[in-house]
Amino acid sequence: MNDRLAAQVAFLNEADRLKSVLRASRLHDDSRFENSAEHSWHVMLHAFVLAEHAPDGVSPTRVLQMLLLHDIVEIDAGDTPIHGDVDHAAQEAAEQAAAERLFGLLPADQGAAYRALWDEFETAETPDAQFAKAIDRLTTPLANMENGGGSWTNYNVSLDDLDARVGTPMQRGAPRIWAWLRPKLAQWFAQRPAD
């Protein structure tokens, strides 16, 4: 029992490092960049509050578990902005190695269960994972509409970019939320001041 508890605490201590990983996204008030731990908490809150808009059969508990773990790999692999110029194969390899190391800190049964949740989120083939991915895509557009464009300005993002990178997973996993959000995005981009 002591070895199991020591392994769990080692994982929890390592997870504290997620607070130091800065993301490309800015806070709603535009005062600073968000860190990955804040993002994980906030995306979980979004999923908890918006669970009633999930497609039938989605398990809110499993969605919350996936979102709690989804960015833990950023401790080693860093944040990957969805609109950034990224070597996706290299990033995926870094994230896989990070998942192996981090979930490997836990007792074997717990590490395997958490790794399976992380893998399920990454592949987004189940309704639970699709809803979790959709909610993960929701938070940055909401922040950017509040803070004057945030990362959209930095990455020269267009409405077409959002349709492809945000709309596609949201239509798949949270179509009702996307139907609500898409007109708001179109209005924001139509009213966006010229650079």
C-alpha cells in the first residue's frame, strides 16, 4: 500500500508542472497567457455546465475524466496551438513519449486506465471523446471573442480556419453548441476591425 501511495503522490507532484506550461491562448480579460492547468480546469467546467447539450448517450463523468487528463502530456511535449505551424508527426511522437512516462509513474493498473482514457480522447472515435474534443475546441473561441481576437490575431486566423479546425470536431461531438457558436463567430469576424 505504501508503494502504491508513493507512486500516486509522485504522479501528482509531477502534474504540478502543468501550471508552468503556457499556452498560445490568452485569458478572457487579455491580461496574460493561460497556462495548461488553468485550461484543463476551465474546459472541465465548460463540459460540466454544458453536459445537457451533449448528444444522447454521452457520459459526463467519462468526459470530465478525459478532460482532466487530456493535456497532462504538455508537461513534456509543450502546448501545440491549433493554428500554429507544427510538425504533427514530431508532436505526436513527443506526446506519446510523454504519456508513456507520465502515466508510467502511477501504479500499473491506474496508469493503464488513465492512459486508455487519454488515448480514447486522442483518437476521438467514441461519443464521449468526441464531445470532450468539441468542448476542448470551444474554450479558445469564447476567450478570443472576449479579448479582442487573442491568438486569432497572432496566427492570422480566418473564419474558414475556424470552420475547419474548430467547426469540424464541434459538429461531430457537440452539434447543438456549434450551431449556437457559428453565427457568433461569423458576426465577430464580420465586425473585426481591419489590421
